[in-house]
Amino acid sequence: MNPATPHHAGIPPIPDYPATPTVGDFAEHELIATITDIAPSARNGDDAAVIDLPNPAARSVITTDTLVCGRHFRHDFSTAYEVGHKAVVQNVADIVAMGATPQALLLALALPRTLPIAWITDFASGIAAMLDHYAIELVGGDITISDTLVIGVTATGTITGPKPPLTVTGARAGQHLLASGAIGHSAAGLDLLSHFGRNHIPPALAPLVTHHCAPRPAPGRGAVARATGASAMTDNSDGLIRDLTVIATRSGITIELYPDALQPDPLLQHAATLLGKDPQTWTLHGGEDHTLLAVSPTEQTHGFRVIGKTLPKGQHPILLNGKPPASTGGWDSIRSTSHTQTPHR
Amino acid sequence: MNPATPHHAGIPPIPDYPATPTVGDFAEHELIATITDIAPSARNGDDAAVIDLPNPAARSVITTDTLVCGRHFRHDFSTAYEVGHKAVVQNVADIVAMGATPQALLLALALPRTLPIAWITDFASGIAAMLDHYAIELVGGDITISDTLVIGVTATGTITGPKPPLTVTGARAGQHLLASGAIGHSAAGLDLLSHFGRNHIPPALAPLVTHHCAPRPAPGRGAVARATGASAMTDNSDGLIRDLTVIATRSGITIELYPDALQPDPLLQHAATLLGKDPQTWTLHGGEDHTLLAVSPTEQTHGFRVIGKTLPKGQHPILLNGKPPASTGGWDSIRSTSHTQTPHR
């Protein structure tokens, strides 16, 4: 006999939330109501949610992702609102990166009994804010008890029209590499948090921390890239070099990055000077910006800038200044250590 | 400052699996390959999976569910194969209960570093067996590290034709209550496991334990119920009375159960005698059989039997022998204690 021996250590107190009541003080339907009151949907509440498609030729697009407390977020770095906000963004980014239009969200929560209920309501408010941002709906989910706080998010979207979805296998040689948002800001924000703590961030650098804790990609960019002819797309979640290496190897091409386009901006330079770090580590290996990276024949695409080009397959998947980047770095879901230590994710 | 302090206690050894190698010995793409080698799909491997619908009028149906080790399963009660098997069944049951046809699965795993890799491959084989059973595909997912083993499953399905999906709000008075499989077997199996341990189950009662660890509902029954006119359906996951109470209250009716149709069968009687328990506790409050419960004007529906009828809304949502059942019992995801103790889930 070898009975399961769950931990019952509970969780340390969380700053800024009243310690009681906690999850363990509520029944399942009451806990569900704390979330659905903030993010209501007529499609929620049955065994499964039925999703109508916008037109007869539409296809459904689906992705799922998990956030583990202490690994993907920390209570002393991020508020519950920010955890909810980011949980939506990082999942919807994967829908958007297919060139699809986001549509619905499901939320599977495994919660410690000792988690303050105020954390849940703040978390739900962060979820709801991003539901508004993307014009999508929370249509279902599941709540259960666990010693580790684990947040599972499933996002769906739709893709219409005759053009194919934008996969990591669709890149061709002789095209442009486009990017739609900041690169390296999230990793710099995490290093600032590790160094200064949340309450002592230099005010001028607060945008980097916000970019880490609550990234806010402009909505609609993925569909724009698809409309203007992009054939491959991903978001930089695990680090620029790592994510582009996936596109290059899966598509059978080489990607050449333009060094000028990857120069650290003043915010990154300021943070690097203060922390005594090389800002290129953030830019090349940081990840978690959820910035779209697209390969397209079209240089001019609304909201995107050119950061490189694609070549026929060469000796290396990625070139920077004529040679492969020094380290492939980046985030590995299994091998990388948690948010509490470098390397970044 | 209040840094997250994850547990690093690891997990106790799991019977029948070699202790090494473990999850921590592999990179993310290697771990993903241990699963996709066993359950391959051309749609897997991108940011999100694109799902074509079978015809232009089809709607998409989606559900998600979480299994936490020590709460929803125990290593000394269930093999990894059975955990994988049941993870698929309990999610697909929610798709089937809408009258939909299952289509695709996503798997989000949060794994302790110390989990033997042999557990993962056996788990994936159990998943794959049920993918075959339902003729569906594993199209995506996510793997990360957690001190608690948490399995998140998302299932999708499609619903076609002009009839509405079968919701918990669709029941009307003056109809039949139908059931499609065993009721109470899973709870009896769990009690047998708790009493005898997995290796000392009386052979004649092994089917009850199998029903608990690896339930196998006949596929296609949900679509049959919808085709023959059922208007409401659910599966008994939390206990017969609890699940029927949801239909009765949400639909605004009363459900009268036929006592003769709920008599314990010889297997339940045998187990009850051996354990000195009242078999009606299993039947009325056990749950986890994932048996379909449908309200339909049609008495004769392939694979279903009549176990009650619906009445205009009365004083109580459920009647048995003319009065409400003694206890509403059943499983509450938050309040109920884990699988290691009664009450059942």
C-alpha cells in the first residue's frame, strides 16, 4: 500500500489580500459564481459550451496552456488581477498567431483551500478586462482543490476565408520577418522585479514591469498579417531566437535578423545600466512578450515592423551579424528553473 | 517581500513503474514526443490546432476538466493507463451529454520532476486507447512542471442539424427519464479499493473496480438520444440525485425516480454484503459512472432504459417513493474530501 500523501502545508500569506474568507469556506457553485458574476455568459453552466461559427466556411482554432504558481507567476511579483490578465493574453496570443479571431475562453482552476477569496475575485476581474480587450466570452470551466495553485486556460478562435492558417511550417525564403510589439521588455521587467521587488521599482522603469506582469498586445494584428499575405506566424513566448528557430527548422529555411532592428530601446538601456546586464540577453532570449513574429512577402503591414528576412536553408537556422547567435538560451517548460530564478521565461 | 515557496518534497514511489528516468531527465520537446509518438496528429505542434467542421451548419462544443493527483485519482488505486483512460472518458462524457459527436482533445499536464517517464508513456497509452474508442484525435496541449501532478483535459465536439443541443435546462414535464449505463458501480469500486486495496479485490467484484478506474461508456449514445427527441441530458458525474437536481431545478420541473429501476444489481448486492454497506448510497450519491441521463418523450431509445418520469414543478426537485431522497449527498468539487476518504466522488 502506498497511499497518495498530498501536502497540506497551505500557502504563505499573499500581500494586499484579506486572509479570510478562503476558497475552503465556499461550495463549488458559490466559487463558480464569484467568477461568473464578474465574467457572465449565457453559454456557461452546462456540461459543455456550444459555440456558433460566424459563417459556414469558418474553421475552429483551439489551444490550451497552464500557469503554475511559483513557476509561471509569483504572488509577490504579480497581483491576482495581473495573473488573470496575463493568463488570457498568453493563451489568446496563440490563437492570434494562427491568424485567427479569438472567440471564447474556458478556465480550469485547481485552488488551495487556503487561497483568499479576494484573490479569486481580483483574478476574475483581470480575466474580465482581457475578455473585453479581445471581445471574447468566458464560456465554461472547472474548479477543484489542489495544494498547488494551477490555472488552466483554453482559448478558441475562428478562421474564415480561403487563406490557410499561419503555422510555424509556412515560412518561405525571400520574404520579410515582421514583428508587432516590444521584444525583451517582459524579461527586463522580471529582472527588475527580482532585483528591486515589486514595491521599489524605479518609476521610469515601471512600464517594463507592467509589460511582464500584464502584457497588452494590440488586438486584431494576427488577422491583419494574414490578410496582407503572411504565411507563417508565432508569438515570442519562449525567447526570440528559440521561437524563430522553431519557424526556421519546421519551415526548412534560414532567418537572418537585422541587428539595427534589435537595438535595445531607451527603456531597456536604462534598465541594463541600472542592473549591470547585457540588454541583448533580454531581446534575444527573454520571451513572454507575446509579440507576433510573422513571415510575409509584404513589408508594409499595419502595426508591424521589419526585423529580418528569410533565406534558403543554410547551415544555421538563425543568423545575426552573419553568424548563429552565441547561445540559443530561452525557456524550456521542463528544464528551465522557475520564475524565482534566472534564466527568464 | 514574500517569495513563493514551492514544495520540493517530490512524490512517493509509484508501484509497478521503474523509478528512473523521470520527467526531470527530459527536455520539453522530448516529453511531448513521448506522448505524440503514442497519440500522433498532423494538427498537433503549432501554436493552436485548426479544426474543420463536418458540414456548414455544424456548431462547435467544448468542455474542460482537471484531475488532481491524490484528489481525483491515487497511484495505489489506478495505473497510469487507467488515469489516462478515465481522463478522456470523463471529459468526452460532457461532450456526449450535449448530444454532440466528440472530435478532438487537448492535454495540459503539470508534472512533478520526479514522476517516472514510464508513468507518462503508460498514461499516454490509456489516452490513446480512448481516442480509438471515440474515434477522436489529440490535437494539442502543454507540459509544465508542478509539485502536484495535475492533468487538464479539454474536449471538443460538433453538433449538426436543426435540433438544439441537450442542455440541463431543456427538460419538460410529462416525459421519461432514461439512463444508458450502470449507476453506482464506480462508487462501489472505490469503496472496494479503500477496503481491500488494489491487489486484494475479490475476483468476482473486479468489474466494479474496473468501472471506477476505467469506465467505458458505449460511444454514440448521446447522439442517439438527441436523434430520438431527448431535450435534456447530463452524465452522472457527481451523484445521481445531485446531477438530476441540476436538471430539475434548471429546467423548472420535478423528477420522480422509479424505485424498481434503481434496485441494486447482483454485483452491487454482493459488494454491499461484503462491506456491510447500504448499496443505495452508491446508487443515489456515488457519481463518476458517467452514465447518460436523458429526459425524452420517447420511451424506447437504443441503449437506454427508463428509470423515472418528469412532473410539473412541485415542492421538491426529486421524488423517490413519494418523498425527497433522505440526503442530497454527492460530490462537491470544493467541499468534498479527496478520493482517499469518503464520501465518494
